[in-house]
Amino acid sequence: MRARSWTVLAGVAAGALALGGCVIGVEGYEAQEQEEHVFPVSGVPDVDLSTFDGRIEVRGWGRSEVRVVVEKRAANRERLEEIEVETEQNGDRVRVAARRRDPEGVRITLSMGRNWRDAKLVASVPYESNVIARTNDGRVTLADLAGTIEVSTDDGRVQGQGLRGSLRARTDDGSVRLEQIHGDVAVHTDDGSIGVSGDLTGLEASTDDGRIVVAAGPGSVMNGDWDLRSGDGRVSVDLPRDFSALLDLATDDGRIRVDDRFGGDAGRGAERLRRVIGGGGFVLRVRTDDGSIRVGTS
């Protein structure tokens, strides 16, 4: 592993920075550093990334190495030095974790004001990689990856594009947006909307408060039951015209609308619909406590 670090910014607090005649206010922190860690790999790596507070960005590239840049920021130099970066490599297994501690060495989970600090992780990994990404507070962004992917954030949105394989994602507070997905998807948010598009084989999506929008591409084929649930929000699903499934749709308060190609609506005021489309097969289950359900063609 190769590693290096450098100071990007220090000594700027709630003041102003003049650039080319423009004055830009810089507030909230006065110290910032970056560390770069490079791990050579020979096969499909297992990459484990975590940070106590901050965004995580992961993108696939065509090199046989994992590169992780850790961007550390803090309200002052003392707080910056309390951010620890742990790295570990065992063959093709790579782990990078950003943690924080108090001056006595006890790690804490909450800081405000002059104790504020965070650590953002920006990772470049081989296109074929298995990735775990966890942050306590921040969004997670993924692009151009193939493998098994697990994502969790306590407070932040999840975004993914060009992902193949198996994706599991959870956020306690934030939306989920996944585009050009090829494979299995299982996502949950306690508070936020969900949008998924691509050629899907497995699908689970649930939100306690938000809408769900699914656009299944022409290559979508069910390898098991699909389950979509919203506690408070509408659900919209677009399917290929030749799609096969057993529709099982129900809403406690809303309208169910189905494209004519799939047999049309169940009737005005209907709160439940069960129907075989195409050749039937696995169940496409949709539930919402408060909202309409629409099933159309893509």
C-alpha cells in the first residue's frame, strides 16, 4: 500500500477569501487535509469503506488497484488531528475507516460548534468489485461497478448509476435514486422517495414516507417475487410489454390504475387487484397505506 497526506487548507475561519476580485465567505471550518491510500489488487477486491461523518463516493475504473482519498475537515486544527484513518489490506480485501476520538482517546458520536469535523471518502476501484460503504451522516454515490454492493447511511441520500450484480441499500433519512441498474435491488428508507430504473431481476423497495417509482427495462425478468411498499406515498411501476407476473396490488387510501395492455383498471374505487399478466409466474406485490398505485408499460 502507498499512502501520502497533505494539507489543503488551514487557518481560514469565518472570514473571507478574495479570488480574482470576488470575495467568497468561508465558514464552519479552518483546517482541512487529504490522505491518499493506494492498494494493488490482482482479482476481484472486497472493499470496505466507512466514515463517522461525511460523504462516500465510489467509482469503477480500469486499474488493478484501489485508491481511496480521505478528505478530512474540522472546525480547528485540534479537532482535525483527532480524526483517525485506519487502513488494512489482506490480499484482495481492503478496508479504510475514518474515525474520530476525543482528546482522551474515547470515540464520540456527536459534535457541534468548535468540535465539528467530518471525513469524506472518494474511492476508485476496479469495475468488478464487491463494495461495502457505511457512513453515519452523509450521502453515498456509486457508479460503474459490477459485484455485490452494500450501502448504509443514517442520514443522507443514496445515488447509483451503471451498477451490475446485487445492491442492498439503506438510509434512515434520505431518498434513493438508482439508474441503469442490471440485477437485484433491495432498498429501504425511513423517510424519502425511491426511484429505480434498469434491467431488473430482483426488486425490494420500501419507504415509510415517500413515493416509489420503478421503470423496469426491456431486459427485466423476475427471478423471484418483487415487493414494493410505501407507508405514505404513491407507487408507480412501468413494465416491459411482454412482462410476466402475478400482480397483487393493494392500497388503503387511493386508486389503482393498470395499463390496458395488462387488463385495465379493476373498477372505480377498487382498493385491491390481483391479476395474471403475460405468462404469470412470480408475484409483483405493491402495497401503500396512503396513495395511488399505477402499473404501466415502459
